[in-house]
Amino acid sequence: ANPTIAIVGRPNVGKSTIFNRIAGDRISIVEDTPGVTRDRIYAVGEWLGREFSIIDTGGLDVSSEPFMDNIKQQAEVAIEEADVIVLVTSVKEGVTDADEMVARMLYRSNKPVILIVNKVDNPELRSEIYNFYSLGLGDPYPVSGSHGTGLGDVLDEAVKHF
Ligand code: GDP
Ligand code: MG
């Protein structure tokens, strides 16, 4: 089986945008039994000649569930299935309570975690990423999903853990 990267994070940080950038047109939607397991979106990606599977754990929202429960389930799926977990946050809101909660879950899992600070659309925003060291997940990687910048460094780091 391919090594697996899972993308987690609260709604609207840009998970799907980043997933689409990485996966291109190789996306398939997999629906689990309703009410049993979250729906997910899977794709195959490739970087430096290495193939991997990628999961957008927030792929299909379960709006009937409370916000925090949704994110917790995403993190559980990621911890169970992924070799590398990418936690997406956003420079627009800074570090939120939900980010801290997910970061604690991921930290305890002992899986490799790469911390993305998304929406760093211009160089002036880069200085803001240092606030994200407080999540305790190491170096924050500045990304703009909209512009497609910063993802090369993220994938370089991810393949080290395959
Ligand atoms: P998700 O809920 O985490 O999957 O987030 P989405 O990928 O659906 O993005 C949520 C919103 O943020 C959308 O309006 C995106 O266009 C926007 N967005 C995503 N990435 C960026 C980015 O790098 N910069 C800016 N400014 N907006 C972004
Ligand atoms: Mg999404």
C-alpha cells in the first residue's frame, strides 16, 4: 500500500484547497456507511517520484454533528490511517481553541505531524507564523493554498517520513 498523508484541521482553513492542489484531478470520493464513519475524500499524489495516498478528512461535512466532535473524528481517522498528518491552520484567525485541541490529540499520537499555516498570501504575513510555535508541533510551514505556494517544502518534509 502507498504511504498515506491525512489532512486535518477546523472548517474553512483551506484543507480542500490544499488537497486539490496536491491531488490535482486524481480524486475519488468514498462514502462510508452513513452515521457510522465519517465520509472522506481520497486521492493519489506523487512527489519526487514517490506515490502516496492523501485523505481530506474534512472532505464532506457532517453538519448535524457538533463542531468539536467533527474535528475530533477527523483527527482519529488521521491517527489511525496516516503515516504523516498535516494539520492545517490559518494565519487569518491565528491560533484558535480548536487548533489547540486537535494539536494536543495529534501530539499524543506520536505520529509525524506537519503544521501548515495557510492563507499566507503575501510576504508581510510571514512574520505571523511564529505564533503557531505555541501548538508544540515544531516549525510552522507558511502556505498559500490559493496561490499554490509553500507546498513543495511541505511535501519534501512529508516524504522523509515514508
Ligand atoms: P476547508 O473547509 O478547510 O476544506 O477549507 P476550503 O479549502 O474549503 O477553503 C475555505 C475558504 O478559504 C475558501 O473560500 C477558500 O477559497 C479560502 N482559502 C483557501 N486557501 C486560501 C489561501 O491560501 N488564501 C486565502 N486568502 N483564502 C484561502
Ligand atoms: Mg473542505
